[in-house]
Amino acid sequence: MPKTPPKSATPAPQFVHLHLHSQYSLLDGANRLDKLVDRVKELGMDAVAVTDHGNLFGAVDFYTKAKAAGVKPILGIEAYVAPDTQGRTSDRTSREHTGISDGGFHLVLLAENDTGWHNLIKLSSDSYVNGFYYKPRMDKTTLAQWSDGLIAINGHLGSSLAHYMTRYVNTQDESHFTAALEEAKWHAEVFKPNADGQPRFFVELQRHDTPEQDAINEPMARLAKELDLPLVCDNDAHFLEADDWGPHDTLCCISMAKLKSDTNRLHYPKELYVKSPAQMAELFADHPEALANTVRIAERCNVEIDLSASHAPVVQVAVGDRLEQARAEQDTAAKTAQAFKSDHPTGSTEWFKDFCSQFQILPFEEGTDAGG
């Protein structure tokens, strides 16, 4: 008699962390990058994103460590976006205190390709130079301007969608749900599907024993269904393993200038660690598509950074009425410093400003200017 073929084993669930904070989320994230990539591999995942709060400080460090470990690095940021207030569209340059998330709503942005990576750099830099108010903030204008190549995820409790959805849950006033719909429509329009028709805006679900977040998950799923938007799940991981909650709590105390014994302070959920695909599959068994979308997004995110290239700008330095090539800058500066006179104490800020005022950096025009 022919032998009955053995039943095939159930394939292991697949999942990729797309919302995660490293040590570069200063005094908030506790994931050491070297240990993070090792843990990701140990849990059977071959890709991971780092989305630090408002900055890209750790992007290159993460990229090199992940590549060396054979893990695909997904470059991202958890951005701060200036809110719409009093009927006015979000404005990162406004310094008016409104009490409505003045530091900005949270929005996860992931670089899908090299264009997205360069736009992410522009957005992050601009948020510090032009948008800093409590936090380095983007706004809807800059997001629309530099959205190409980026995937956006909105729905975390600190996000703009959650801002409206929480009010809907608390009041059952449909106007708040309508406001959430309009906010989602804006994101879906700005982050419209790419050239291959793949979506670039996802509605985010999280489950980590936070009642306020749990309360908005069902209406978030309803919103996604009404607008035909894809869902994605994540765990907003701030530390590596469950046992790391205590040290992370200490880190938070340092950032907030609080004592561990103080009961009247922020306590992060104990579930915000780097969970395994099996744990995430169990959490989101009712939304398998949200789990599958983490893998689909990870497969689409492909950024290559050429670390061998020199990105130092080629410039000319004008000193007084003389123009020197950049390669002579140090020698010129040294000679100028010897002859420099100032009414301010040597080494003071005022002295330094006087000294720098003698120099002007001019662009180097390739093909017309001499020099290397």
C-alpha cells in the first residue's frame, strides 16, 4: 500500500517591525542597534525598520550594522507633524501655543527607495531648521512637497488620526469620525499609490495593553474599510525584551526628571518590546492582512547608501576682497586669524562671530572654476 504522505508543517508566521525606536530616540528608546539586529535574526526576521523620534541620527549606524548582520535595514522616522488648528492648515513655522499637540502629531515615514531616502533627509533637516517648536516639526506643506518615495503609517495614539478617533470613541459624535476620515483622505492623496499601483498610506493598528489605543482599533479598521485603505500592525518597540522594561522605565525617569517611586508619572506599557512573528500573529489573528502587509512593505523598501562616496561640498572661500579655492581655506584662515582684531574677548561668542564675518562661502561652478 502506498504510504500516506506526511502532512506539511504549518508555515511559521511572518512579520516585520516597522515602528521601532533605537538608542537614538534620545532618553526614550532603549534598543541598542547591535543587539537589535542580533535579536531580529534570532527571532527569524530578516528585516527591521528603525523609526526614531524626529531624527535620523542613527540611520547610517543602523544601516551599516544591519547590512553586516545580513538583516535588511528599513530607514525611517517617526515624524512630528504640526497640527491643523482653529481652521488653519498645519504650519511648522507657527510658534503659537494651542494646547493641541503643539509638539506635533506622530507619523511614521519609511523610505521605499533612494528618492524617498533623500526626501526623508530633506524633511528631517527642514524640521530642525524651520519647524522646531517643542519638537522638530514637519507640516502638511513639506510632506506634500517631499512625499515621493515615502510610505506613511498613521494611527498610533499620538497621531492625527488617533486625535480625532479618540474624541469619536469618547463622545460617539460622528463629526469626529468624519474629521478622521478627512485626515485619512489627505494622507491617502499625498501618499498616493506608486507607479506600480502599490499603496503608500497605511492605517496603523497596535495592541499593547493600552486601553486608549485598544479603544480606537475597531473604528480605525472601519475607517480603513470605508476608504479602501490597507491596514498594518506594529508594536512600537522601545526596548528589546520583556525584562528590559525596568531599565527603560529608569531611562524615562531620567528624561522626565522623575523618581522611580513617583506614582504620578508616565509609565510606558510593558509590552513595547521586540516581539516575535508568532507573538504578533497571535495578537492580530483577526487581522491577518495587517500582519502580511508588514512583510509586503519590507520587501518594497530598498535603499542603497554609497558610503564610499564623498559628499563634502566643493566651495570657494572669499576672505575680505580675495577669493581663494577651498583647498587653501585652512592656510588662509590661519593667516587671517593672526592679523584679526576684535573688541571682544578672544574665544568669546562675539569674537567668533566677528572672525567668521570675514569669510564668505561661495558655490563652485563645475566646468567654469578651476580647482579640484
